[in-house]
Amino acid sequence: MGDEKPIVMISSWPPRKCGIGTFAEEALEFIRGHDPRRPAFVICHTDGRGENAFPIIDMERADWHEPVAEKVHELDPYAVHIQHEYGLYNYIAPDGTSDMNAGFIRLLEALEDVPTVVEPHTVHGRMKDHEERFIRRVAARCNVLLFKCHYQKWRLDWAFSSKDWERPRNIMIVPHGARPDRRFAIREVEELKDELGLGNLRGKHIIGLVGWI
């Protein structure tokens, strides 16, 4: 391995039945493939398993973020890549109240000395006020805010400017599940149906969404 600092992913993780866990697993495979000399670890929820996985995110604890930050600093990473979805980091107190992901913000504050990339699966066209405030706080505390579509950045620019908030300048767009080099002509569609095992639908229109997962 040499002396390369590791990449650390923070996310839900298999065997949990979670689309983000599946997304993160494949993303880490790509990261490892890009630089196989660099170690890669994942910090996940307590139901995660696997090689180089640390299942220490315990959402039964209000201070779940503290052992996570401690483990990150122990690993001394080159960068931390965090997958975010509200339900993954939502602490529910015994009285049933939510902390509204306050622990996630505290985690970013504890990692201010570490290069952080946050990939939210939560930025959409009609965000509520509290969601806009949350993304604003996340953007202010991470190094890179990674979006999957250009419309998400446009929507955030619009929302922030309408509130006289400074627009984040640390947003990067990495298209999700889009391969611009895979373009097929209409005349090729029938053969593609055969390749996909959908030959019984020859001559019929198909509407579908193809993404990474």
C-alpha cells in the first residue's frame, strides 16, 4: 500500500437494504479502481458489514457523530466522502422529537480539519425552508458539495439569491448514471431490447429510467 493516505467513505452500507448503501458500495469500487494503491475504508451504521468497514454509526445515540469523528481522525484520511440522506442521520429522542440532522452538522464541524466531500441525495426542485437552511449549513462546512444534476445547482442558486444568501462556490456536478458516450439511434432500439432481454417488447414503446443502481 505504501504511505498513501486513505479515502474514507461515510454512508449506510450492505447488507442493509438501502439504495444509498448500494450506491456507496459501487462508488467506493470505482474509487479503489482509480487508485488501487490508496487504502479505502467505510464508516457505516451498526448493521453494515464487510472488509475495511467500521460499523459504528449508532443512531440510538444523540452523540453518534463523536465516535465517527474520532475514527476519521484515527484513520488520518486524504479525504472523506460522505453520502447524505436525512433518514440516515436522523436521531430520534426518547420523547419522539427529531434533531433534524443536527448531529450531521456537528460531524462536519468536528471534521473541519479534514478535506470533506458531501454528496447529498436530498436536493430537489421543491425544497422546504428547513431543507434550504440545512443545505446552506452543509455547504458552509464542507470542502466540496457534490450534485448529480445541473438543475440542482440552478435551483439552489435561485433559492439562495431569493433569500439574499451568499451562493455556495464549492458545488461540483458529477452526472448520476449518465453516460453521454452511450447514444443510440432510434433504428438501434429494437436490437437493444433483445440485448436487455426485452425482445418480447419489440415494436412497442418503452418508457424507463436508467440510473447507476
